[in-house]
Amino acid sequence: MNLTLDYLKSSRKWLAPNLLVYGNADSYQPVFLLTEDATAKRIVVAANVIGGKDQQVSYSELTDVRGNAIPSEITSPVVIIIPRNEVFCYLVGRPSSTGFKIAKNESSNGSSNNGLVDLMIMEVDLP
């Protein structure tokens, strides 16, 4: 697979400017299953974020540079991050058809600056 050719063959492209990145890749969201001692009739399922803020971005929340809404579902998406400040940002996992997770790199000096990025989102025609 030649990624450069895939980018050139992509059918739809959007440039989404000025996304503020506050997410932390160290966050983890476990699922808990709880039962009550008094009765066996109630089971509680809960999810909780541990270790930081998880930043999930949906395509429907974004607009392109012309102010047009980006479609809520994109087939075979590719997301390229274009940094706007000194904070390093990256994708966590692979983008899905409805969105993606993004995180910033926690600096070793304890600075808690947020990242600012532009996103190039493309729909790639896969063979």
C-alpha cells in the first residue's frame, strides 16, 4: 500500500482550523459491573475516566475553513494534525467513521498548556 497515492486518490478533503487539544492519553475508561448486597435484582453498569481527561472529537462538531459543517460520518477517514503552537499533539488509536481521539504530550517541566492544531481530514478510497 502506498500512502502517498492513497492521499492523492482521496475523494473528499476538509481543513478544520483551530482545534483546542486538552486530552490526555494517560486516561483510561474502565467499565464497572456492580451488584447490591441486599437484593440480587439490581445490576449497575458504569464507566469512569481515570487518570486524565479523554478528548473524543466527533466530525459533526467540526467546521472547515469556509464555515461548512463536516459530515457526521466519513468512510475510511485519515486525519493529519498540523500544529499551531509548541505543544505536541497526536491521535490516540485510529480514527473511526464518526470521530477520533486526540491527545497532547504532557511536558516534563509540568507545563499544562493546551495544544492548538489544524486538522486535515480526508476520505480515502481504499482498494
